[in-house]
Amino acid sequence: MAIELSTAGILVKYAVEGTAGTRPTTGYVAIPGVKSIPELNPEPNMLQVTPLSETAFHRYISGLKDLGGAIGLTVNHYSDFTTAWSTMMTAYSTAKAAGKGMWIEIYIPDAQSFYIPVIPNDLGFGGADVDAVLENVAYFTPTGTPVWAAHSS
């Protein structure tokens, strides 16, 4: 029997590679204040291979997959978040200088985690409204193939 899962307790974490090109399995740090994660379901491009002899239907094969560009996390923009983002950007800069990359983990309780190699982007200003929570969108640029795997330790 299937057990449905809740989004309660989902975390977004980051870690830098210990070995260049290898996904870290430890050392992930949670990013505080994440409120929303976009869909990260790579859609394959469909390549039409219909021959002229076909008379009823088009035929297709799968092409390259597309994550849709930058990944935007909606976050509460408060001091703990901005401090954590700054720390993460420094860690990425150090890793990049050493020829290493960064990964994010979407930790899902009672399921596997979703991992993807990324480049974090500098923060902008997310705008403001009267009588509202100050939010921002923090962006990562995907740089490789996402994987499902066991939670980091």
C-alpha cells in the first residue's frame, strides 16, 4: 500500500565537492527560510522522426532534457537567511578557485533526496508590498545531471 508524503520538513541544503566532479555525501548545510521550491522535473525535448510514408501519426524519440534554466527558491528575506547565503557564496568561491563545484540537496523526509550540481547566484532585491512578508527569490544555475539518492549524513 502506498504511503503519501507531505512537504512538511523538506529542507534545501548545499555542500561543496571534496573531490572535483563528485557529489558530496556529507557536509550539507541547510539554507534557512526556504518557502517554495520550483518543479525540477527535466522535460525531454521530443524529436520528430516521422517518415514520409507514415499516413496516420507522427513518431518521436526523446532528445536532450531541460531543467528550464535557473532554479528560483522563494525565501523569507531576513538576517539569518542573508548571513547563510553570504556564507554559501564564500564557500562556493573557495571551491571554484580549487576547481570544485557545489551541489544542492532537496531533503525529503521518508523518501530519498534529490541532488543537483549548481552555481549559486548573487542575491538581488525581491520587491516589497504594503503589509507583507519581505521575500526574495534566490537563484541557482544547474550545471549537471540531477540524481535521486540516499540522504546525506
